Amino acid sequence: MNDQANSVDERYATTPATLTSWSRQDTTWMLGLFGTAIGAGTLFLPINAGLGGFWPLVILAVLAFPMTFFAHRGLTRFVLSGREGSDITDVVEEHFGLKAGAAITLLYFFAIFPILLIYSVALTNTVGSFMEHQLHIAPPPRAILSLVLILGLLAVVRCGEQVIVKAMSLMVYPFIVALLFLAVYLVPHWNGGILSTASTVPAPSALLHTLWLAIPVMVFSFNHSPIISAFAVDQKRQYGEHAEERSSQILSRAHILMVVMVLFFVFSCVLTLSPAQLAEAKAQNLSILSYLANHFSNPTIEFAAPLIAFVAIAKSFLGHYIGASEGLKGLVLKSGRRPAAKTLDRMTAAFMLVVCWIVATLNPSILGMIETLGGPIIASILFLMPMYAIRKVPAMAKYRGQASNVFVTAVGLVAITALIYSLMS
């Protein structure tokens, strides 16, 4: 992994930059973080959060920024605490030893790889629904459609990490405009929707139970941990000892942007659709955009909504592939095998292709995968591991004693216990 990082280092100046001005590279990373987070989870958030009722949704909206910012800042600090050029798998080994490093690297891979499977299913469903309802043509068999779509995305991956990040940041601009346009378009169609549940304040036990099960989906919806490792490595390369300060600035701006945009979109959707319609969208295993396209007779929305969903899911797939491939390569290298870099890349791509294709063809429940695989497993890496490192690792001792550490740990424990409950119920 370090050899790969060193080869990337040669493309950058060796002198760390200063914090005197905000650079174009900072904006690229801010939008890249936004682009990784805003994908299938966001497009399914109005459905899952809306089904919980008005008051749980309001509480989740209040928690969104601190839950997202403090957790990702902690993971960034963890990667920054390692040696120069070390990615997350190297830093884990450096701080916790070979055995613990291999175990956490395995967990890191299984925290991210299921998300690729979720995106594979969501992308196939979105394109199939678009062909059937908007283009009025019969989509090809799922096996063929999913294979073509995944091959297309993997072709983009072959261009390299820096090209992926730049492409994602460019795709964010039209996506933000389109998402904002759709949210504003829905305003005249607001009919109260979720407000029908606002007059009834749920009992404390029922409210806590709803929040408990909704937090894993919320974690997934704003998650961009797969790209944090590459982000932190680049910040350390660019800013040296100032990397933590600048990375926190980039993270805060990215999170403000995504929370404001996503929550406006979520509330616009749940004020337009009734709880019964949200339940129907969940039963159909469609994103909220695909459901809206089928719901409205407006030709613009019918065509725009699925295209927005396609772009959102595709760019998030690319961002998460960086993390998943990083974890898989780390597992191979830590097993003692040392294949050539090109061979390892091809092996990784082939594995991703086959598994994503099989899962996309089988079409499991997306929200079920988010609830039982995505959010809770990510929580252990994103929320708990950095907080454990703050207590145990000398290089992170300066972050001890902060109230945000308690908050992040609590959210992580809530998400993990929700997984145990889901699996037992």
C-alpha cells in the first residue's frame, strides 16, 4: 500500500502548502466528500425516516450535522496520526499490531463492500424502472442489465483515484442544482404528508425505539468514510503539520452543504407523499426519485428524477470503490502474498465485478441491507475505532477529554445495538 502511496506522492510538490487561502484542491475534496456521501442512502432516507413519523424525523435532523462531522473528523484524525503516506490499513497495523491490524482491515472491507452491493442493486432498479415507465421499453433481463452497468462503472475506475475524485467533484455541481430544483418543484405539491403524524406525540419508549432503529440508516445516508483514508493521506501530503486543521475545515463545509441539501430534500419529499405512499415505495424497492417519477405526470420530473438518481448512485459507487479496493488489497498484502500491482488491481476488479453482478441480479431488499449491513458495520469503524484509539494511542492523546468523543461513542453503540436487535427479531 505504501508503494502505491509513494507513487502518488511524486505527482505533488514536496513542500507542504499553507493555510493562507482556500485552494481549488480543497474545493475538489469538499465536493468529492459530498459526492461520496450523497447516493443511494440519501435517496432512500425520505422513505425510511418518513415512515417513522414527524417527531423522530425532526430529532434526526437536529442530530445530522454533529453526528456526521464529529465522526468523520475522528476517522480523519486517526489516519493522520500515522506515518507519512500511510492509509487506514497501514495506520491500524501501526497502532494496534499485525493481528489486530489484519482483523480491523477485514472489518473495514466488510464495512464498505456491502455498500457497493447496495449501489449495484439500486442502480439496476433505477435504470430498469426508467426504461419501463419513462421510455416505455422492456428492460433486458436483470443479469444482462446489471452486468452492463457494473462494467461501465469499473471502466471509469480504471482511470485511477485522482481522476475518480475530480470526476465526482464535477458531477456534484449539476447534481446539487438538480436536487435543489426537484425539492423546490415539490413545494407547491406539499399536502401535509408527514404532518398528519405531528399532532400525536409518541410515547418516550416508542420514540426512542424508532430513533434507535433509524440511526443506522441515518449513519449510512451521510457516510463517506470509504474516501476518508485517501482524503487524509492527501491532506497530510499537502499541508504537513497543518493537515488536521485544514481537513477539519474541509469536512465542516462539506457536511454543512450535505446536511442542508439533504434535509431540505427529505422534508420536501415527506411533505408531498403520504405515509402510505412512502410504504409503497419501500415495498417496490425503489429510490424516492424513481417513485416520484412514477407518481407525477410532469414529463420533466418523469425523466429528470431517474437521471438524478442514476448520477447520485453512480458517483457514490465510484467513491466507495476506492475504499473497498483499498481494504481488499490490504487483506491480500497482509496475508503474506505480494502480487504485482497490476495483477492485484485486476484481481480486485474481477472480484468486485462478479459479486456485485450476482447480488444485483438477485435484487435483495435495499433498505434491509442498509439496516443490517451498511450502517451498523460502518459505525464500528467510523464511530468506535477512532474513539478507542484516542484513549489508547499516544499519538492521539491530545484529543482526549472532548465532549464530542462521548457523543460519537454513544451514536456508534446505538447503531451497533440496533443491528443486534434487527438480526434477533
